[in-house]
Amino acid sequence: MTQVVTDAIVLHSFDYLESSRILKLVTRDAGVRSVLARGARKSRKRFGAAVDLYSQGTADLQTKPGRDLDTLSAFDLTRVRQQLAASLPRFTGASMIAELTLRFAQDDADPDLFDAVAETLDALTVAAPDRARDIALGGAWRILAAVGIAPTVDVCAECHASVEPDAPAVFSHPAGGTLCARCSQLARSGRTLPPEARAALRDWLAGESHPLGDVNAVRAHQRLLREFLRHHLGDDRPFNAFDVWESGGLETPLPASVP
Ligand SMILES: [Zn+2]
């Protein structure tokens, strides 16, 4: 057994046997971990709000090489994010961020990823209804940058020539980002991004906020992100939380167990 003490955020939580819960945590020092919180449902004293979704704290984990499930010995809570449940755009945005993180993260230390998730959830917690979607979009691109698959914005993804920043440019998912004029003529597919869309991507990948002007811009960015994720995952596993977030959360009611 090895003890790991690290900052952690609860991204998923479900009941296990009679009295326990299994949590999925993103941690600063050990990537994404599945952990068993023994007795968490019997006594709130031991873990308190630590078993709530999006809670953050210092987790004390017992890990064993070759075993998929760690044991959670203690969780010193530093932050709860109950306000995420206060509005649909916040809640569906946080669910999408959790899904994305669990799908792309590995089990090794990634402080950039941890900070990207923590700061995105913090921003969503206080987001005005008309900002929650662009904050979630920005967080998603920042997370993709942290796990090493950021698209290019100002450099051609094929030939590495610089691409004029204030002009429309073709974005190719197979190439991995923006293309120069010459390469875009040779490309089989691609979507032309206006300068404003490239400016948003540039800011988000750098971890900065970038409000979007209207619902059409939000929709276009959601579509671009969805296509990018699909291309990089290379599988057909459903992106349930993403779909609910993209549809505005209106077609699917909130689950009964909102924290
Ligand atoms: Zn090129």
C-alpha cells in the first residue's frame, strides 16, 4: 500500500453495497482515480460533504499497484460547489466538464489539468445564466490543452506556417487545427472559422475568458467542440452529458439526486 495525499475534486459518485460510495476524483498529483469511500453513506461524520459532486479537498488515498480501486481514508473538505445546482446552464456545463475530464485524463500527475477543472467549476458556480455556456466552452478547450491535444490557431497544423490572426481560416479536425491558405486548398474537409471564432479559441486555450456575442456563436462553438472531441476519441461511445449541455438541457429533466 502506498499513501498519496493530494488535492482532489469529486467528478462522479455512486452507491456501492449497503453503506459505501465509489467516487471518481480528479487529483493534482495522481490523475483521475476511482476510490472507495467505506461507510460514507452510513455516517456523514467521516466524509461529510466530501462525497458530494464537485466537492474539493485534500484526499488521503491508499493505492496498490495493479489495483483499479483506491481506498479513501480521509477527505479534508476545502470547497463545496452547491451553487452549481442552482441553474440548468451551470449544472449541465459542470456535468459536461466532468465527463470530458474523465474521458481524457490519465492516472498520472497533471497540475495544469487539475487547475483547469477547479477554476472552470469555480467560474461556473457564480456564472450568470448568459455566461455559463461560454465559460464551459472555455473550460473544455483549456482541459484539452492540459491533456496535450490543443488545436493550432495561429500556425498551420500541416506545414507550421503562420496564419494571419485577424482573418477567416479553415479549421481541419484531422490536421489538428487551423490551416494556411495553401494547405486549406489541399484539405479534403474543414470548417471556415471567422476571426472572432479564432479569437475565442485563442483566449480559451490560454485559460482566459471570452464572452460570446449571441446564441448562434454559442451553437457554432458547441458544434466545433463536439466534432473535435469525436475526432480525437475515435470511438462511438456516447457523450451523454455533452449532448444534454449542447441541447440546452431542456429535453432532459434534471436527475432527482441533485446535490
Ligand atoms: Zn500550411
